Amino acid sequence: MINHPVGRSAQPAPDAPALPPTAALRPTAPRTAGLGGAVRAGGAIPLALPARPARILVLLAAFVCAACGLVYELELVALGGYLLGDSVTQTSVVLSVMVFAMGIGSLLAKGLTRRPATSFALVEFALSLTGGLSALALYCGWAWLRQPHATLIALIAATVLIGLLIGAEIPLLMTLIQRIRREHAGRAVADLFAADYVGALIGGLAFPFVLLPALGQAAGALVTGAVNAVAGAVVVLWLFRAEPTPRARLLLWTGCGLVLAALGLAAACTGVLERAARHALYGGPIRLVAQSRYQEIVLTGGPPDTGSRTPLKLFLDGRLAVCGPDEYREHEALVRPALAGGPSARVLVLGGDGLALREVLRHPAVRSVLVVERDPELSALAHRDGAYDALTEHAWDDPRVRLVTAEPMGWLRSTPDQFDVIVSDLDDEAAHGKYRSREFYGLAARRLGPNGRLAVRGGAPDGVLWSSEAGLAAAGLDAVPYQGVAPAAEDCGQAGPAPAFLLAGHAAPALALAPDAPAPRSFTVDALRGTAARLSAHRPSPLPPPHSLIGP
């Protein structure tokens, strides 16, 4: 998709003398010179189709190229957020650099308009090869090199190169349209940009809804590259085949074949390369890989009774989300205090990996549990892998459980239901603070019953914890901070402070444990209250401002 003006109109000046009828019908022979058969400006080029269908075919090529170009752009945006984190920053970098490079490419294309068909073919072949291989090359380099700065430089370099090539498309397509039939520049630009923008719409919708879930980033980019190459070949090697010399046509056919062969070879090797890269990245055997429209889900290792030397681990977009030997410490600390000290018949769990759900179901007083998870691939993980299902203790098979596939914050806005307990087991790091914002806490507070409790992750005991408490206070809730148990570095390689949590209600809840549930393995009531006293002693006064969706 291009967002810049094209060159000067080729329309004759209004006061130019009209040609006599015989002159208007007289053909103008093109003057060929060198590779590509250059022609005079306004020279006639024999076409494989009459003018009207030829013009439609060029507009269709613009449509296809715009769709492919936006797929490349979105693929780089998604890959940047996945490989480097902080998707807001990566999106801003990719989009701004891409638009800048497109402008430079448009300027550079002015030197290619003497042989527009040949130049367009070369641009499309280079673009299809660069864009098609970009996802696989960046992913493998990130996995093996383990250098974030090098990955960022490579991402920017790929963005610049792809942007330059995309920027060169519209000036060349505009020249080809005017070679077919001279017309008013405004009408030609309107038709060309309409095809370009509609193609961008189709590419933008196809990426998250078709290519990403069906093929994944690497294979989706390769397929897009092949389509791009074919579109360039159809326009040049068939419709404008009279422009290049026979030798140039042979070279272009050879180049197209080599590009398609390279993309096909990469597609054939994609599975092997991805498995090797994932093994280098995650370590241990890969049990399961699933690519949803939201994230890449990777399950590695296994329980000791299966003979695995590495523990069962769940990675979401490359981040360790669950480590089998350690996970119970976090989920016990998050859930157990919330299920004590009040009614707990109706429970809402936000986040669907099944581990917080397991802890909820340990309480006999729970009569129904509603789980809201946006990614169906994550909630289906236990049904696809027996070891992970065992880790959840088959929680999804409990008749008290009902699953809703929806974005949690949007679902909270639309439901009228009330709950005794709400447990938020959402990945706030991936959501950039969305699930610790005052807006989220306000929506959750509206869903709490009169004596309801809300349990949320507070992160590390630093400023984020206190801004989360300020957000709960802004929603009208009193919160008690406390800590769980630090992860064991020898099991999962993640040494660090114990994670902090917040238990909130319309009145300040007491930290306790339900007497009718099994005792937790990782803490006692006294230990829990001790961490709360230590954190409260270090609470800043006043609290920092709460995080907001539109705030800093």
C-alpha cells in the first residue's frame, strides 16, 4: 500500500493543437535500445490484450501487490513484537521506517520508468524473495544468534528493503497504465489508488484471519512471496512481453523461476528449520506447537515419569509462562486466599491455561466456575497434550466449569452477571498494562457481589504493585498486598523475588485459607500475613497514580 503522490501527469497541455484524424490513427513505432527494449515517452507497445482488459489486468496487479505488501508489513510488525517484545515500540518502528522507505523507493523509481515493465518485474521478483524469506530468516537468526540488538538491526534492515521495493511499485504501475492508454492523471491515480487500497484491505484481513492461523508466519510469508512473483510475471512476461528484448525476456523468465524455486525450497525446509530453531531457543524436546491469531504456543519438556530430563514448560510468544515444577507456587498464592473469608459459590476466572482453575476446583464450596479466555488454542491445550492435562489435574473435565471464548475486558463490559470471587490470571506483560489499568479494575468491580473478592497479579514488589493498588482504590476497592514464594532457580532457571499479589473487595478482605480445602503446599496463613505486613510497611504515601489505558 502506497501513500504518496505519483509523478507528473502525461496528459497534453490544454492549449496543445489537436492532431488531425489521420495523425491520431497513425501508430508510433517504439524505439528499442539495449536490455529491456526502451521506448520513447508515449511510444506504443504491442500488448497481449486490447487496451481495456489490459488496463484492468494492471489494476488487478496493483490490487495483488498491495495485498502482498501489507502482509509483509503486518508480518514484520507481528514478528517484531514476538521476537523483541514491547509490541507498541516495534509497531511504531516498523511502520514509521516502512513509510519512510516507501517514499524513498518512490523517488528512486523515477530512474526506472524508461523500461517500466522490465523494471516492475525485477522489483516484484526482489520483493517476493525478500518479503517471502524475511520471517523465516529473522526467526532463525533470533533463535540461534541470541543477540537482541542484532535482531533489531536485521528487522529494520528488512523493513527498509521491503519498503523501498513497495515504494517503487506505484510509479511503475502508473507508467504502465499510461503506456496502455493516455488519460487524465486524476482518473488514472484514482483507479490505481482504489485498487491499491482495496488490495491493502484484503491483505490486512487475510493476515490475521487466514494466513497466520492456517499457515503461520513463515509459511504465510512464503506463499505471499510466490503470489507476488506470479503477479509480476503475468504483467510483464505476458501482457507487456513486447517491451523486453528476447534476451531480456529469457533472463526474466529465468529469474522468476529461480525466485519461485527458492521460495519452494524454503517452504520444504521450513519445518526442519523451525524445529531446529525452537530446539536451540527453548531447549529440550518440543511437545507441541500451536499458532493462533493471538500468539505462538510452545510446550516443551515433560514430567519426570515420562523420562524427560527437562521439566514441562509452556511458552507464549517466546516468554516462559508456566514451568511445571514451580507453577503451583504462583497459582496457589493467587487463588487460595480469594476463596476464603466469604461466599465462593460462583467464581469467575479470567485467563484459560487451566492452572488457576485447578486451584479453584479444590474448594468444595464452589458450585460453578466461568472461565473467560480469548485464545481457544490455549484453553484447548489440555485436551491436546496428556502431560499438560495431568498438570491441570483434568480441570476442564469438571462439570462445574464453563468456558467462554472472548476478550476478557470486552466480556466484562457486556455481561450482567455477578460473582462471589473473580480471579485474574491474565498475562499483563503481553497486554502492556491493560489488565492492571483502572478501567479494567473498574469493570471487574462492577461484577463483584456485595461480599465479593478480586484477586489479581501485582508483579514484582515495586512501583507496579503500588500503581495497581491505586487502580483498585480508584475502582472503589480496598486491597491487601501479599507475596507468594520465590521460584526455584534450580528447576526453571528463573531466580528472582517472590511475585506479589493483591486481594481486593468492597471492604478490606482478611488473608485466610478455606478450612474445607486441602492445605497449600507453598505457604501457610502466618507466612502469608507476614508478607502482607512487610509490604504494607514499605507502601509509599501517597500511592503513585494508577495506570490508565490512555495514560503514560
